[in-house]
Amino acid sequence: MKKVIAFDLGASSGRAMVGELSDNRITIREIHRFLNEPVQVRGTLYWDVLRLFHEMKQGLVKAKAEGEITSLGVDTWGVDFGLLDDKGRLLENPVHYRDVRTKGMLKAAEERIRLEELYQITGNQLMEINTAFQLLSLVSDKEAALQRADTLLLMPDLFNYMFTGKRYAEYSIASTTQLLDAKERIWSEKVLKALGISETLLPEIIPSGTLLGTITAEIKEELNVSSINVTAVAGHDTQSALVSVPAREKDFLFISCGTWSLMGTELDSPLIDEKSAGYNFTNEGGYGGKISFLKNLTGLWLVQESRRWWEKEGTAYSFSELEKMAESTEAFQSFIDTDSEEFALPGNLPERIREFCRKTGQKVPETPGEIVRCINESLSFRYRTVMEEITDCTGLAYDRIYMVGGGINSKLLCRMTACACRKEVVAGPSEATVYGNIALQLIAAGDIENLTTARSIIGQSAEISIYQPIKQEEWEAAYKRYKAVTGKEK
């Protein structure tokens, strides 16, 4: 029975999870959890990357009690990066995608390359948080770190480098940057030149699931651990999660639901045309060269940030308490555009939600329960609009929606999604990213045959719940109101 470690780092916390394959089932167990809190320093929001790597090493130390660990894999959020000098030293802590440095960079990019052309090359949803616009902010400000930089490594690649000393760009995380030619699957010379970014800054792209080597002798000695293989799993957490979608049909809809919601479908090749550009869809690379045709949406961060604000005000609610309060409030009182810019930054989100409702002539949600119900109903209707856009782009019909990730722990959101979208919702696994990370390590080691087999094994290993739509007339009437209020009407 082989044991491997998945390091899964999200926007607020990280975990070390041990996975074990036995009797065609994968069992997982958390052995170490740590906070991932950004640090504000003189107007810049940084990730505390050295602390994160220290915690990952503590995960390896704790794993010694589990027996022999043969492999590790790292997945993280997308778009952010670290810069190394010519001696391989980190020049500064990576900057958080929510930092203000990218504000106005879409407009600045348009002065260098038409945004329509940028989309046609990269197939990426145009978002100012993307790596391309982060780099453009450094180019525009003539930042010293960029001028001294020898190599850019995206977050999972940076941790892989810290473990192995090897510099590569794994395909899935590279595809989040808006620097990759989506069809050729190489760095776009045209985009790099237009934005003033040196081609030599970006390392070689390798396929998801590539075995990189082993942890360095230095780490083995420091931690007193044996040799451990390092696999470049699908480094973008969304793509590791997609390995876990328990779909048997070829054409399916998915929602990877957590702090962010990523909704889309899986394709064999990029879909880049006038419709996809108009809807601002992204084409993201995954394991086996698959393409996730998806849209990046604000997710349960709205609830998470509201909860943090209420805690600052002196009341600490659990997520289950907030969900119960939301369930007990009246339905369809007010809606928000969950992707509106006014909800993008940390702070007093409950008041911003109230202000949106005031401006749009709706009932103003006052209590935490009313706020959370407003968020959940609005999210579920947002999924409906994206589902309709996907159907319009692909011309395909879908029987159900597969929801994976930590967000499915909100049974309220799962039920609402089924009702809003008028589709059966198959929810699970909640630890989709971890299962996918582990499965890709086992495929690389030859213990699982392929992606189809991995999905079958994960489907047998994890808890899966099914939700059916109800009260469809009420939900349909509310959806029309939602579109009118948020401007989502076609």
C-alpha cells in the first residue's frame, strides 16, 4: 500500500494530507493544517511564502509517523508567482492577487495589444488579477525586482523548486497566466513582447503529472526523512479537483466551489471564438491535455469575508450557524451581482451588500441570516447564467451539474443550485482537490492506469450526495427578478 502526501494550499489555509491506495479505494487523512494569511506591508499585500514552506516541511516531519511516504505533490491557487535571481534566490515574497497594483492594468494592456487579440491568443478570461497584468504593473513601474529577476515561478512551481531545486512551469498553472498560447500550448512570444516581458523569464512548460525527481539532500538531512519523489501534479487546484469529478458521461458541467467558484465543462481542445470572447470564458489546461472551458466566479469568499467582519464587530458565528439562520429567513427578498467590483476587496461586505440593495430598490438585508441567504441565492442564480452561456457556446445539453470542493459542505448552496439551474446536482467529493492531487501522483507512479480509472476509484472512495430541483415555478420567477436587478438579462 503506497502512501503519498498532497500539499493543498488555498487562499486562507493549507493542509498536508496523506493518501493511501488499497482495494481500489483511496483513503485520505489530514496530518497537518496551517493558516495562509497574507501580510500587508507599506501598502503591498504579500503571501508569507517562507512560513508556508516551513509548514509544509513540518508536514513531512509529521508524515514520518505514517510509515514510508513515496511521493508528494503540491497544488495552490492560480496566477501568483515568485521571482528568482540568477543564483536561484527569492527576490521578494510573492504579492497577493488581491493587491491593488493591478488596478487599471487592463486599460494599460490595451494600449499595447488589443484585448480581443489577447483573448484570441490566450483564451483566458480577462481579469486584472491574471499574471500578465501583475507583470505589466511591474513593467510599468520599472520595479527593481523584475529587472533583477532570472526566473518567474508560479506558486506550485515555486514550492516544487524549493523541494527539488528544479525550475519548470507545470501546464495547468501556466494556463492561468494569460501568457500561454492556448492552441499551441507554449508561451506566446507575441503577448510577451507586447507587454514588455522577457521570454527568458519563463521556464520550460511540462505536462501535468510529470515526475520531477526527489526532494533535495539538504531537506532529507534537515528533516531526517528518506527520499521522496516530487510529482508536478495539476498545480492549479481547480485542475486537481477536476480529476475527482465522478462523471461517466463525456460532456458534463462542473462547479469547483470554494472561496472562488469555477464553473465550466471539459473539452478536448480550446474553444475560442466570438461567443466565448463575449462571455469572457477561459480555456484552462488540465491533466492529459484536457481543456477546462470555464468562468472564474466569486464564490463563498462573500460569506467568509462577511463572517470575518461580524467577528471583528464582536460576534463569532460558525458556518453552520449562519446557514441555519439563512434557511430560516424569507426567500427571494434581495439579490446582488456577486462578481461586482464593489465586492472584490476585503472589508465591510455586509454593508456593501446592503448598499447594493438600496441602490437597486430592493429590500435591504439587515441580519446575518438575510445577508447569507442573499449571497447564496445570488450565487446559485449566477451559476444559472453561466450554465446558459456554456450551453450557448458549446451547443450541447447537460443533464446534471457536478459540484466538488469545500463549498459543497453548504447543503443550502447545493440545494439552491439544483433549484436555480433546474438540474440534478451531484455533490462530492468535498476534498476533490486532495483526491485529484493524490490520484495524479499514483498515475505517475504507475499505480493507477489513467484518468478514467482515477475518477472511478475516487467515486467509490468519497461521499457523494444528490440534490433534485423543487418549486421550479417560484425559482423561475425569482430568476427573472435576479436578472433584472443585476443586469444579467440578455
